[in-house]
Amino acid sequence: MTGVSRGAVIIGASAGALEALSVLLPPLPATFPLPIFVVVHVPSDQPSVLADIFDPKCKLHAIEAEDKEPIVPGVIYFAPPDYHMLLEDKQTIALSNEEAVLFSRPSIDVTLESAADVWGEQLIGIILTGANQDGARGLQAISAAGGMAIVQSPVGAYASAMPEAAIAACPQAQVMSLNDISTYLSSISG
Amino acid sequence: METFEKIEDIEIRLLLEALYHRYHYDFRHYAMASIRRRLRQAKDNLGFATISAMQERVLHDPDMLPQMLRYLTVQVSEMFRDPSYFQAIRQAVIPHLRTYPSLKVWVAGCSTGEELYSLVILFREEGLEERTLFYATDINPEALHQAETGIYDAERVRQFSENYRQAGGKTSLSDYYHSQYNRCILDKSLRRNVVFSDHSLVTDQVFGEMHLISCRNVMIYFDRNLQDRAVGLFKESLSRQGFLGLGSKENLRFSTHAHAFRDFVRTEKIYQRNDS
């Protein structure tokens, strides 16, 4: 929107994630030009059903990332339970077993920070509803790298703590309602 | 900003070169995103202003090496982590292994030993321990030493026991350890048939013919080329129709050696060498 060509979208969400993602992901057109990485706090001891839920609902293909998964534009990658999802380069996902961060594995911060290293100003980072502080530090890293930082408005969020922490850490972030975020994403084209 | 990031990447490359030339630890083909994150942590926690300052120190001060290795190698494991993996070994792999008069099992990248002891217990319960030689290898001497002692923090035992139960354990995990103060000490008989050894998947070679290789969440820290080297080493090390078990989110799909293996238990990432 600012003349920068965009490279990737990273979305972090926790409590209330399913409902929020159901607003954002299904309307995206099949021609959406960027890869989308989604990190949701899911229990570590059971398989995640997120990809199974969203793949049939979305026009885009949704999968759970595996280690060294090649990155394809227009695919939605969910972080698997009990692993951090890092971006190795613009072509490759790498998983990691490192310690939980803020009690979370996957950690939103870890994904956002590694993505900021890879995409810098081409990145769009979005923090949605959640009941902890994860994502705040990572969003700040994206903003510092010149990328676009977006936070769901705490007022309309199912859990406001995570958006509030993100705004506090990254005051320059754009605060938007879910519907406005959805409209913005749909406006992105190659 | 752009310039700053490039400088950091140069520093990281130089530090990894220094470790290789000075100490022969080769992290140069480890996955960059994770290495970058851990070196930043090391820099901050150890109080260095830059990664090159850290490199200067480790180059001249060998006492700094163990600290460095603690950051560069990841030691996060549990006994019977991913219980369904061990259940699949028990139900699908063991019946094949039973047909051999003697067995060799290699736990590659054994770290502090949790996965090794899980397999030894499983083999004992299936009556195969006596005829099996276990090789447990790692590059980190500290981790290997801890694996050899078989002592874990008592507060981890509840999780270990729950995993053991879910993995189809035949008795109670407490049959294999005793508690002392706040430590859990594994029965030393579990080490009867274990050889602990320093071995690098990056620089070392084949050392025996294995019937089962378990290498879980080790190669996720390698880049694609290094993964190919390690999988090639496993291919060469396996006996005909030998088994290779990986972590639950690892995959041979992206490997140049993919054709050399077939899915054996697909959902658990257990592969069998393809020797039809």
C-alpha cells in the first residue's frame, strides 16, 4: 500500500483464535499472492486440527507446516503443536524444539522475529485476540525492520490482553477491527 | 537496518568458522534461523556487546566452549516423548526385529539420554534387550555425560510416567528408577548394553550396521544439505530393510535420499530402507 512489495503475512492468535481466523481466512481469494503463516497457541500433547478445519473452509490451501517445508505463495501454514515455526529464508520453513517462550511452544514471538530477519519491510505482522503477552516483542521486531504491524482492536477482541500488550510494545502499530483487517488483506494483490 | 542485519550475519558466519577451525565443532551448515536466535540469546545472557566480541572470547578461551555448546545444541527432551511413536515401535517395528538373532540400535543425537532409555525399557519389556547393542551418540560431551549418568530432575518424572503409560508401558516407570532427594536415578542395569560415544552427523562416518536408527528432532537444526548428508549416513548405516525413526514433524519428502526409504508407519515418521 506504501509502494513496498509485500512478501508474507504472519498472524498470531491465542484465546478466541478460531473465531477470529474464521473471519479473516475464508474470504481470502484463491489468487492471494503471499504465503500466510499462522501461529496459534495449541495444546502441546495432542494433534492440532486447525489445518483440517480451515482447509475446506478456505479458497487457499491450509496445511500444518513440517520441517524444511517449501514456502509457496497463497498457502496458509499453521505452526504445529509443541514446535516453534521459524522462517529459514524466503523459500523454507524450519521447525525448532527450543524451550517454550512465555510458556508457549509454538511461540508467536519466535515466528515473528525470524520472519522479520528474512522479509524485513516486506512483512505484514498481525496480532489478534489472546490472553497473554506473546507476539508483542515480535511485532516490535517487525516494525523495527520496517514491516507493517497490525493489531486487532482490543475493544472487539475476545481476549484483549494480547492486543493490548502488542500495542504497548509497538505503539506505531495500526489498530483495526477484524473486519477492517479482513478488508485490508483482501485488498492485497500481486 | 539492512546494513545492521548483514553485519550480524557476517558475525555469525565468522563465529561458526572460528568454532570449526579452533575446536572442530562444525555448525556451519546448521539452520540459520535457529542458530541466529540462539546466538543472540547467548550474546545477551553472557553479557557480550556483539557476536564478534563473543567470538573473540571463545577463540582464545577454551573454558568458554562448553557454554557456547549449551546454546548451540538444543537439549529438550522427555522420556517417551510423543507416546504414539513408541507405541508404533512396539507394535509395528518390534515384530520385525524379533526375527533377528542380534540387534543394533543407534540413537543419533541422544542429548541427555531420555530417548535412549525409553528405547532400552521398551526393548527390555519386549524381551529383546539381551540381544541388542545400543549406541548412543552426541556431539556435546556435557549432554553425553549426563546421558551416561541417567539422573534426571524429579519434577520431570510425572511427565515421563504419563508418557510411559500412554506409550503402552507394561509395568510402572518407577520399576526402572529410584528417587533420591529431588533426583530420579535410573537403574544402571539399563546401561548394560549401551555404548555412549562422541559422534558427529556432520563430520563422522558410518560405524556399524544398524537395525533401527532413532534420530528425533536432531536434523531439524540442520540445513537441507546437511540433512541430506545425515540421511545418507543413515541409509549407509542401516541393514537391509532397517528402520529409521524421525521426529513427528520431520519428513524425508524433501530429501535427495527420499527414494531410498519407504513409509513404514507414516503417521509416526517411521521409515524402512527400501531393499525390495
